[in-house]
Amino acid sequence: MKKSPVITTPKGFSFSVTEAAIKKPGKKDIALIFSEVESSIAGTFTTNAVKAAPVQLCMRKIRTGKGQAIVVNSGNANACTGKEGMKDAQAIISAVSQPLGISHTLTYICSTGVIGTPMPMKRIIPAIGPLTGGLGNASFEDIAKAIMTTDTFPKVASRSLRIGGKQGVIAGICKGAGMIAPNMATMLCFILTDMAVEKKTLQAALRNSVRKSFNRITIDGDMSTNDTALMMANGILGNKPLTKKSPAFPSFQKALDDLTYELSKLIVKDGEGATKLVEVIVRNVKNEGDAEKAALAIANSSLVKTAIYGNDANWGRIMAAAGYSKANFSPDKADIFFNKIQVVKKGVMNNKDKEATEEMKGKELKITVDLHAGKASAKVLTCDLTEDYIRINAEYRT
């Protein structure tokens, strides 16, 4: 297994993008991913009680573990749009499935963009013909560009893996820069592989990777109504379908873990208005749940995030966040590091704030909190909070 120096696309998939002027003209804003054969499919979805119509449909379909096409649009979330929103999503699925010659049950739909605005169906439906007719004329990266909203760059990654003497590929794209505090997956993420993977195994593998990556990123503490991660395995490689007992499964899981973590870092690096990528590590805690609570509290703290933006090594804000996280620890044992500079030793100042301030001036920062309360650990990715975040979100609908 190795990290691909160039993005490699799995065999048996084709792509298409086109413009439907969903929010405004001049952007490719509707995309199609198609497998030449029926695939195993897995998914994780937002736990927000308010779920967009596409999310509701995908959650029903995913129970079959079968899929062949994914249609996705940017510019409109189709969330809080009532019965009409559901009808619109179903109409798009039907319009895509028919020319592809597949059952509507095999076509999944995802949307991202403004909440509460009806889908502009008079512009979307006419775009379906060019979309399905253009399969093969776009790249996986073109899909990543078409699903962007406030993102500033497309997010793509891939991994290679040898199974039974054959070279398989796992590739993924995602979008997201704001409204990021997922408790399931990320905003939108699509992962493809040409390896054969048993349906339940694929679902378990994706869920495990999501738990350690997309579920541990936060930009602004807001959870989306549309968060969806879908993974298709079409088996074109011809390997014996992987199960949890397969000798190659640990390598497969590791490759998927690496891929989702890289995509997670790209999301946080592109956080709306962000200038710094921050990794918060909480270690030596009684259990992983407590470690995650403390890490998320620190990563979500507006006071911590603004201090990071201002290059202020204000470790008191970190201690306070860990304290209200409900993680079980003794403050008198806590150590805090900014990169390798220890600013807190056994709960009190270590007189290294000046050195820590210099460490904070880079584009990436690692905050480590050692609570000396056990052996468990967790890490969360976040970013700083800047004036630009306010500007971007104040003007999102205009």
C-alpha cells in the first residue's frame, strides 16, 4: 500500500458534469458518477433531525447495499422544501436513471447549497440529457469542482492496494468548508473502488473510517442538513469479495482510513476564512470517549480558535474547554504543548508562552493535551476563526 503521487481513478467508473445554473450561471453545478456494473454501496449520513430530501432518499436506498449511479448538485440543498422537495429529488433520479438504462433504485442523489429554496427544476431537468450523454467526458476531479460551494479548491485523494497480485485503487472526493461539525460523515464525500467488497463489510469499513476522520473535524460547530458519504465498490478488479476475515482486509481498512483522514485535512485546511490547520490531540485519558469529548471541546471553542488566529498562546482557554467537556481528569496533572513547546506542566504555567507564540505563526499547528489519566487518546482537526468567516457567511445567499 502506498499513497498515490498522482490521483488514480478506479476502473469501471465514468463521470460527467454540466451547467444547470442552479444558483447562478457560469459554473458546472451538476455531476454524475456512473459504474459500468452494479456495485456494492455503503453510506453514512447526518444525524441532524432536519434532513434534506436527498438524504432521506439515500437512507432508504442504502439498506439494499446496491448502487450504480450518483447524481449530485451544488447551489441548492433541497432541504426544508417539503413534499415538493421530495418530488423534485425523485424526478431527478428518474430522469437520470432512464437514459442510463438502470433501475431508479440504483441511482442515489445528493445536494449541497442554500437551505429552504425550491429546486429550479425548469433548469435542472433540461440539463439531465447533456449530463447522461456526456459520460466519459469528465474526470473525477471535475466532479470535485462541480460540487464545490464556498470551497476554494477541489478535494481529491487516492490510494493503491495490491490484492491477490492485482493492483486495486480507492479514490475519493469531498466538498466542505463551512457548516462543519459532522456527527456521521462530512458534507459530501464520494469514495470509489474497483475492488470487490462484501456489502456489510463495505458498510462496516466506511463507518469505521468515518468515525476516526470525518466525525473528528470541526470548522464552526454547525452540523449540516445534507451531510452524506457514499462509497461504491464495483468489483471490476476481479478479486474475491473482501470480508472482515479476508487476509487483505486490514490493508484495505488502513488504506481507507488514510484516504478519509487526508480528505478530512483538506476540508479543514479549506475552512471558510481559515489561515491555519490545527490538530488537537488529547492523550493518556481514561477512555477514548473522554479523549474525544475533550478534543472536540477544545477544537470547537471560539475562544481557542480566535486565539490561534491571533498567534496568542492562550493555553488558559484550552484548559477551560477541557474542563467543561465533562472528560474525567485531574487539572493538576495536565500538560499542554504547542507543537513541541510545553506551555503547561502539571496544570500550571511553564513560562514558555513566548516560544509557543513563535510556533503558532506557521500554517499548521499541533496542540497536544496530556491528561495523565489513562492510556486512551483521540485527535480532532480544526482551524482558526477569522473575520473572513463572518464575511463569507453573512453574504452566503447574496
